[in-house]
Amino acid sequence: MSLLVYGVVEAGEIDEFGCGLTGDPLFAITEGPLDAVVSDHHDRAPEPSAAALEAYERTVRRLMDRAAILPAQFGSLLPDDGEVRGLLRGRRRDLLARLGRVRGAVEIGLRASWRPGAGAVADPRPRTGASYLRERLELRQSARRVASELDPLTTLARGSRRALVPRPDLPVLDAYLVDRGRVREFVAMVEQLDDRLEDVELVCTGPWPPYSFAEGAPV
């Protein structure tokens, strides 16, 4: 039997954890000022099916509504409570600092996708190494221009993460750490930018647990 890890919170902040992905009760493993929220797990790592991912997300959201949390990635397994305590002990200072950073905030995702007919146009001729590199350069330059138009959003966020051109149709994929009380203001600014930008469509997702800002979570 192993332990399925859902995230890290400050010790004592949650008194009732509910149930986890497979219906097993969630419980805390405490090490000093930190709790790791876990459940017993009897099989190999859970498969990331749509239903399992949705159930996991609901669980982490429920925890997020009760306390600041550094969520673990789906399917994070550790062999026993000694391993969990060792990780919490070894990363105590960093985990506490990150919990302080995300407290009172949520993650908002932002997807900028090209509107039909916009973006870098692929060369219809047979591709050579030079034409491929030219297309990639043009696409990246266009993505940088779009990204610069989104920079005002950083004034409403505690932090941000950005991926340029994760796909040819997706010039910018951002994540923002936003105070709960500023989410509406943030979304309103996204809508204003979407009205102004002619070549991309902006779509907000969330609020989410702060996955993009949980570096240093146990697993």
C-alpha cells in the first residue's frame, strides 16, 4: 500500500478532509508546521482518465476552498508516511514561503488562439530546412507581439507563467496568480483586450488551484 498525495497545507488549517479520488478518506500527515493531505492507495498509479482527472480536480478545489494549498500533480504516489515526512521536513522553508505566496489567491488560465486567417501563414511549397526555420521565426515573432499586448494583465496578478507557441494555433498560454477579490476585475480586463485584439481570441479558464505556482510541492 502507498499514499496518494493531493497537496500541502499549513498544519491544522483543515479539520475535515472528506474523501479522495477512489472514495478512501483523506487524512493529514503532519511534520512541524505542514500537513500533507493524502489517502491510502492500494493499486498502481491511477490512470489519468477524464473521470479520474475530474474527480481529482473536484477534491483539490474543495481543499482550496478551505485553506491555501500547494496542489500535487495527479497520480503523485509516495511509499509511506516516513517518506512524506522527510520531504516536508527537507523542503519546509520553501513550502511555507510558497504557501504564503498563494494564500488568498487562485490561478486563472488564459489561452490566446489565432482567429481564422490570422497568425503566421505556412508556406504551401515543399518545406526545406530554411523555410521551416523561417516559419518558426515568424510564428514566434507574432506570438511575442501578442504576448506584449497581454502584459497589462500582470498589474492585476501576484505572478504569472507564460508559454510561447505551445502549438502553432496557440501563440500564448498564460497562467496568472490572482487575488480572489480581483478575479472579476482581471476577467473584465481580459474581455477588454479580447475586444481590442483582432487576430487572436482570448479565453479565460478557472479559477483553479495554483498548480503553476506550486513548484516545490512534495511530488
